[in-house]
Amino acid sequence: MANLPSTTANVLGDSSLDRFDAVIIGSGAGGGTAARVLATNGLKVCILEAGTNYFLGLDDPAPGMPIPLFSNDELKLGARGLIEQQALIEPRTFRASADRGDRELIGAVNSLPKTVGGAAVHADMQCPRFNDVDFRLGTELGDVPGASFADWPLTYDELEPFYATMERLEGVQGMAGADPFASPRSGDYPLPPGPTMYVHQVLAAGAGAVGLNPFALPAARNSRPYRGRPACNDCGLCSMYGCPINAKGSVALLRDALLTGNVQLRTNSIATRLRTDASGRRVVAVEYLDPEGNRAEVSGDRYILAASAIESARLCLMSDPGGPGLGNSSGQLGRNLMFHHQTICVGIYQQDFHGERGRSVTGGFTDFRGVPNDPARPLGGIVEFGANSEKITDSLIYLLDFSFSGTQLKAFLHDSPLGSRLGALIMQGEDAPQSTNRVDLDPAVRDINGLPVPRITYQPHAFELAAREVYGPKMVELHGAAGAQFALVAPIFEGAQTPASRHILGTLRMGDDPRTSVTDRFGRFHDVENLYSADGAPMATSSGYNPTITLQALALRTAGAIVDPQRPEAVVEREV
Amino acid sequence: MFRITRRRFLELAGASGATLAPVSFVPGCSDADLDTAAPPAKFFTPEERQVIEEVASAIIPEDATVGAFGADAVELIDRFLAAFDNERPLIYGGGPFSGRQAYPDPATGMPSDEFPPNAFLEFLPLTRMQELSLRVQLYGSSSVPNGDINAGVPGATTTPGLRAIYRDGVASLLTAAGVASAEEFAALADADQLAALGRTPSEFQRALRENLAEGMFSAPEYGGNRDLRGWIDYHWDGDSQPLGYTYFGTDGLPYDRPDRPNQVEDPNRPARPFSPGVESFVNTITLAQGGKRFF
């Protein structure tokens, strides 16, 4: 009988396990998903998580829910960044291109949360699927100079059963048929759409007036009680916040995995190196820093990287000091780093959208996803309807960025033109993969543990800038039709040097040809027989939709193929 | 996911307190709760505190809505700087609920008369990495092993820490104002205090403005936002759990709370024109960015 819940500090699950079929690095959307598949099929799994756990009772089989230590607290989760990577001690570096020198910036660059549940904790869990055409853009687009578009080594039809399973396990709300551009589905969503926010109502009316097709976006947030978790009560602080009542599906699969008794989750454990045997083709251990910062290691029969596209690539590079990186015979490791190119168009309205009520984003449209090779309808992305839910953030614009004081400041605080009166359209545009957009190790900068930090080299391609030029003005017109007094397209990257997107993809590109890709069609490294990737890293292209459900569907399939290479879809939905 | 961040607007810019009427009793956040724990440690000397209070009041003065003084915004800063002087660092409040909102009545979905305890006051322990980061932030990068590991790398910066930034900032503020004491500083007009602030190190100005925003609008368990006036006066609801804004009726379907609608305009927060100064500023940045004014 499993020893649950754990009573050992910094360990969740069965702390007595000491032999593992798999070691997973990262407990987020991909890692938790892979763990569930393996553990429900009887495999013993160790998960290493760099952050700590804020879901009390996550591994407790007694009836009832885990109690999250999250709360509607902007200081804690926002300004003081409870679950965020802290750039003061774990910086990253950035440069737009290699000819700009070693680096242009040291600090926060596109980091994701370090916490049990990973980025699935702070995500507002939008769950649109990619479209069938997104899996063959290499063929559809042909040669795009400077870009490295490629077909995925699998089709939408192959992934569809895994999407459907994922939606059932996590509890995705949505309505089949609501998105006129979506690819065929094998069934409806398990939950109906929940209430839509006021900003959604206003922007959807504007979208309809200019001939677009708004709908309630699918998301992994319970709209009714589902699989032991309550319905969302629209408490407000959602995107970038852990859910205080577990209505978000952030750790639903991870909890299932822990309750099998086949999983041991070690928290505050920072992976530092994958050690291989003499052949270099087999990983034999993961070295990590334990909660006190001491060296430790764990071994298993196979290893699954799920630390995010940047951190997973960094770990491969740190595992081969002075060499090209573990699993890099193709030279592609760390390359084709993609974010979504976000085009943000803000409307300033006389209405007060009270964005602190609701789920951050409840609606949008996909008309701007476009089609390949049509300059009038280029490949952009899904557009979300957003409101500002945060008060400290709103006030800092006037108080700090504009340096207002006295009566002028008071007028802005009172009127909140960029806070409660702002409606936003945000397009998650396709980001053309480029070989030169990459992660490598900074040659000099170290984190506080003495480890080399990831260096991001990135600049946008004309491909996504063209989509921005086409759709930006249309978004301004939508705001006009919705009743905005003012509307403008925010400067690229919000006026900063680095993309703000937290959709981090590529770096361990999947493909059938080991000469041009790092991982195969099941996420396994071509060069390393017992090493897999189960986060955003294998994606060959970014598509134009929020990526979480797709990376989870891939993780299901990767783990399913470990259990049953012939019929992975048959083993991924077992009950605990 | 989507979140409006301040970064989004960085390029858009060309860019004596009144006494307050007490608000009604707020469930779960009475002073009695705070009295059960040891009083939070503070950082400022009385003289420093007075200077910071004065300049904070010049930045966010009192009028019909609460200012930095009335919201006791500086209290949050004073506590944050001394966070490690408490038995447990008072940095991250607990969760999930503050007790300001009731549990929903299971029959109606409306607020019941039962309130959860205030878990915000159960401050969370720090991990090794969190403590390192916060010590660097407060005490400077030389205060922890490897804190200055990148010293000498081009582009790397070190920080003396917020405590030193504030201590030195107050001294430079007095110097810039040409006064010798907090009392003399207090006698200056707001405009003169702000002018002096503008001549202090930029890292001090930045820290002060950033921390004042937190002191105005954070949960009151951190010391500021006294009587929730920051939230009430500036029309922000504050923490809403476990009630939230959607309740489920006896038919199992979701409904808006009548007093705080989610899906429609709130009659208590109706559409209204911007004040002339705000409208003119927004107009300027909109046109400068190639945007459009519709009316």
C-alpha cells in the first residue's frame, strides 16, 4: 500500500520509492501529464521540481480537495512574484542577434513559474487546439527566406484522440462548433462555457459588427463541478495567479499521478546535469541541487525533460560542458526558439470593465488565424478579449512610468484609463521558426548556484511582422465598432527589448530526420535512446493558438508510447 | 494567457493629510486579528518615517479620495524593509482566503453569515531560493554567497539593497531640499518636496513610487491600504474568495451576483467621460502611436 500522503519534507507522493522506471524533470503541464500516464500504468516515477509546493494535501487520498495557498493577492503573486523565477539571483541574458555582442541585457527574460504545477499554475488555461494545417506548414508555405518552417512528424488526425483525452482529464469548457475555423473533433467538450465577462460582451459586439466570429474560448477551468473539483466562481485574479479553489485544472493530472502511489515528487530540487554512460547514448542519472543546495542525484530507466523549452535545452547544454550539448548531432539543439508574436491593440472606453471580476479572458475569435499563402489573410493567430484585473499594476503606470504626482496623479488613479477602462485585443500570432533564434549558455553570466544561465538570441521575422501590419488596423476598427473612445496598437514587444510572451516553444524540434531535428515523432531524442521531451520544446512550428493543450496532448502521446508503442492512445486515460 | 503589463505602455508616454471617516466593520480583518501576533518589525527611525510620509503625501495627496497618508501606505514599506527581523519573514501572505468575504450560502449562492478565518495573516515560510532573492533585494547583492557572482561581467549590476537605498535616499532628500531635519522638510510646500525628490538618486525615486503603489493597493495584512480605502476609493473590489462573482442557483446554472455583476455593466460603476487632463493625455499618446480617436 502506498505511503500517502507524504510526511517527508520536500517530498510529495510515496517517499519510500527508491527505484524508478522514469525520472521527469519538471512538474508542470507536460511533466504532470506524462507522470499520470506512466503512473496509472504501473510505472514508478520520480519527478524533480525546482520550485516548492503550494497545494497542501495534493497527495492526500482522503476525500476533499487540496488547499491551495494561493489567494486573490496581487502583492504576493504579482509584485513580489511568489512563484516566479527571481531574476535577481537567476537572471537570463538576451541579445537580438549574434552580431550584437555577448549580450544586451541581463535580467528577466521570458521566464516561467518555478513551482509545483509549473506554468499551468499561473496560466488562465486557454485550451484551443491547433488546426490540421498547422502540422504541415513546411509543405504549405514552401521556402520562406530566413525561416525554417517544417512539417510536424505527425498529423492533426493522429493527435486528435490525445486532445480529446486531455480535455476530458483536465476539464475543458467550450462548445463544439463555436469556432468556425476549428478542425474536426471526435466529440464535444466535457463542460459547457462559463459566464462571459463584461469586456467580452462589449468586444464581441464590436467583432460581430465588423463581420468577425467571436465565441467563448475553450479553457481548462471548471464551469461546473467536475472530477472532484468545484466550479469556477469567477473570482477575478486568474491569469498569472494560482487558483485559490482548484477550479483551474492546473494540477489535476499531477494529483491523479500522485494518488496512484507510484510517484515521488521531490520539490525545491534543481536539475543541473544529465549524466550519460561512456557511449553518450544513454542517460544514467540526473544530478540536482537538493532543497538545501547540496548535490544529489537520482536514476531511472528513462528520463523525460519537461522543464520548459528554455530550461530543457539549457539542461542538455549544461550536460555536455565544452561540447555541442547532449543530443545535438543535428546542431539544432536550442534553435528554432519561438514565442507567439503578440500584437496587442488596446481600446480605451468610457465604460468601466471591472476586470477584477471574471476569468481574465473568456472570449475571442480566430478569424485572424488566416490561411497559408494569402497576403490578404496571413497566418496570424487567435485573438483574446482581455481586461485589466490588477490595481497595483494599473497605478504603477501613472505613478512610476509616467512619474505623475499630486492632482495629476489623482486624476489618473481615479479615471484609470489604462486599467478598468481598457479593453484589449491580443493576437497570439504565428512566430516563424528561425535557426538563429536560439537558446545557448551565456559565456560568462552565472546564477546564484554557479550555473551558466540561458542566453536568448531572438528577433522577429518579417513573416509575423507582415501579419501584424494586416491585422493591427483591423483591431483598431473593431474597437471603434465596440464603442471605444481611443484605440491603438501597442508598440512591438510592449516597447521593451524582449518578447513578453510566456508561450515558449521550439529548441528540441521534433522530426523524422535526425540530421535536421533533435527529437523524433514520439518526443524521444534521436541521439539518446532513453531521453524524451514533454514540454513545448518539440514543437516544430508555433501555430497561432495558446499552446498548452497541444503540448499536453504531445506529452500524453509520448508517455503513452513508452507504455505501449503500438497503441499509445489505448493507455492514456486509465483511472487511478 | 493574457495580462496587461506596465511594459506595454512604457513607450506611450512622451512622456498634510485629511482625517478620514472610519469605514464600517470589515469581517475577518479586525485589529483583534493583528493583536494576536507580535507587532511587525519596522525599519525607519521616527525621523526617516516622517520624511517618507511627507514626500509620499506630496506624491499622492488626500482629497475626496484617500492619499498615501490616509491609506498608511508607508507602513507597508516600513514593514517590508524589516521583514527579516520577524520570527517568520512577513513577505508572502498565506491563503486561500482573507475572511473579508463570506462563504456562499449553498442553497442560494448568496453570501452566508459564515466567514472563513484570515489565512492572509499566516505568512508563508520561504524556500532557500526565495530567501536568497529577498535578501539580495533588501540587504544587497553582497549580503549572500555568490550574490555578486557576475561582478565584472559587462552589463551586470550589483545592488546595495532597498534598506540602503531608502536610508541614503532620505539623507539625500534632506540635502536636496536644503533642510536639516524632518520637521523642516515637513514645513516645505508639496511642490518643493517633489522638486527635491527629483534631485535624489533615481533608484530611490523608483523604489519609493513602486512601493507606494503597493502600500496603497495591497491587501491590508501587509500594513497599507488602511480600512481598505485604497480599494474602495479607487473602485477595485479587492479579494473576492470564497464568494467570487458567479453563484450557482438551485437549477445548477451560473448567475451573476446582483450586487457585483460580472457579465454586464455595474450600475455602481457606470460609463463616464474622462476628466479633461486625462482625456487630453490619452489623446496625445493615441495619436503619437498612430492610433485613432473615435469621439
